[in-house]
Amino acid sequence: MNGEQLLKEALGYENEITERRHYLHRHAELGFDLTETVAFVKSELTAMGYEPKDCGKSGVVVTVGGKKPGKVFLIRGDMDALPMKEEADVDFPSETEYMHACGHDMHASMLLGAAKLLKDHEDEIEGTVKLMFQPAEEIFAGANDMIEAGVLQNPDVDAALMIHVMAGVPFPTGSVIVSDGGISAPGADYFDIRVQGKGCHGSMPNTGVDPVTVAAHIVTALQEIHARELALVDEAVLTIGTIHAGQAANVIPDVVTMSGTIRTYDEEVRAFLKQRMKEIAEGIALSFRATAEVSFGKGCPVLNNNPDLSAATAGYMRELLGPTKAFTAGQIVAMSGGSGNKSAGSEDFAYVSQKVPSIMLALAAGEPSKGYCYPQHHPMVKFDDSVLAQGSAVYAYAAMRWLEEHK
């Protein structure tokens, strides 16, 4: 496979890939409810000669190659947006109440571009490439749903790759950063805490049980887990993001509800945190004559990058893009004088990484000096369309080169 030629072909599709991205951006949808998005993706794939298959609640899968014996390499692009109103100044604003503030419209359109490249080179593929168009990444539910629906089987996947665009970062646009072997993104859990007290008039607190006071003690005590129960090397964050109670200033309410999230880089620490949260909340509530219930919703494990796949992919990226645009996370850390190469943002591709050797790539898609000043998940974030064709080539080239080396 000639990387220079593939990149040139991808650039020839640049307008087409960009138009797809703008369509997806304008029709932003949430979670598994991706009616227009999925219909568009399937229509585009069908026009390329694919036979798209539904996978899970709203995932889409196609395969390409298979004309030569070999292994199976999966490339993933997520498709869902965020429940926020767009404030970015773009010529193709979202027409819904939602926004592609995390760049999943970029990922899906780049994967469609890769589908075109791979179809054009199908006879050269030394095995099979599986393309995974995933819903519900933002709620950490889509990858696992597709795994349960068999995305990693028939044919069985041997290795997998994902790309995530980055905006508002001080890297040259189009730079690709390959995660080093090991953990690059934390496990995450969302939780709810319900404190049940006994409502009464605010002038007679002795006749009730104040859940607001109980909740305040719980919030303070939960921070002590990190301060006094975890070791120095046990990196973790516990955040209470919402607290809701009462409607009147002179009434002690019956119930307080809280919600938040935890992030950890170690599955044992993750389990310990969840256990202690329950014990602390329940114990404090009991001491004040109330009760507390801690429940955990959707989450995802840590994202583990395979060391061999990391080293191989870094080589492929240098072949495709040259040494000035392809880096490892370790190189970036060394150049910046930082102390680590882990991201604080979780990613539900982690479920795939727990099943097969996997790698996460970052693609710089907006420098602050060029007007791309806001980060992901901000209502004013913008991404640079000029990286779309390159991203398509990255997907396709990494898959074809890995299959070539593992035939």
C-alpha cells in the first residue's frame, strides 16, 4: 500500500467528505435516537457498493476486503451529538436542539471517506476491514451495545482502532498523536444519591429529619475518600455535579437528590470508590436518622492500548504523514515538558479495548491561533474541515498496513 497515493486520493474526495460532515452537523441527534444520521450513513455506504447491516439499537456495520485470506481489523467512528444548543459561528449550524460539540460528525464522515478509499482498494486488502459506525458514545452505552450485538464476531475482529479529533489544542492542524501502550483514558461511572428524610416546617426541625443537612455531610465526606483512603499513585476524581432539594425556603423537604461522576485509571480503584461511596452515604444518613441510596448508571472501563499495536500504528502514521505530523503521546509529553500521557476524558471504545488489541489516535483539528479557541463539549467549539480527508486516509492506511503485516 502506497501511503502517499492513498493520501492523494483522499484529498481528491475532500469536498465530498466535507459535505457529509456538514450534513451530519446540521442534523445532530442524541444517543441511540439517530434516525436521520443512520439513514444518511446507510445511504452513503449503499451508494459506494456496501450492504450495511444494523448492529444493536442503532449501530451500523460493513466489511470490505475478504478476497484474500487474512485477519480482521476494525475501525470505529461514533455518530451521536450532545444535548446542548450550538453557539459556534459556522456556515452549517445545527438545525436541531443538539450539537456535535465533541466532533462525532467529523469521525463519522472520516469513516465514510475511509469506506470509499477501502472500496477502491478492496482487491489489495490482505484480509478484512470492518467499519463500526457507533451510536451513544456520549452516554457510554453504544460500544457495549454493539459488542453484545456481535460487532466483534462474524468475522471475528483481531485488532481495532479509533480516532478522536481535538480542537483548541496547540498542535499543528492535522497532527496525529498515537497513544502509547497502556491506559490512555479513565474508566467512568455516573451515579445518583437519594437521601430520604422527613419533611416538616422549617420552624420545627425537631419534628422531621433534614435531608439537606445529611446531603451536606455526605458531599464533604465523599471527598475524604481521595484525601485519606487512596494512595498517592491512585489517580481518581469524584465530582458531585447536581444537588436538588425543596421548593420553599421555610420548608424542610422530604428528599434530596444528587448526581455526579467518578473517573479512575485502575479498575480496582474504581470498584473501591463505588463500594466506599455506598458505605459512607448510607452510614452518614443512618447517623442522622435518614436513609441514603447510591445507584450507578452508565459507565465504561479504562481504555487500554495494546503496546504492539501502538508501536506499529506510530510507524504507519510516520509513513503516511511524515515525522512532522505523526507523534506518539510520549513524544508530545517530552516536547511539552509534561508529566503524563493520559487523557482525563473517558471513551466508551474502552469496551472494545477490553476485548481485542486496540489503539486510540488523536487528530489535531483546530489551533487556537487560527480561531479554534474552544475545546470539546463547549457550545462555541469549532473543528477544522481541512483534516477530514487526512483522517479518512489515516483510518484506511492503518487498517491496510496492519493487515499487510499480519497476513
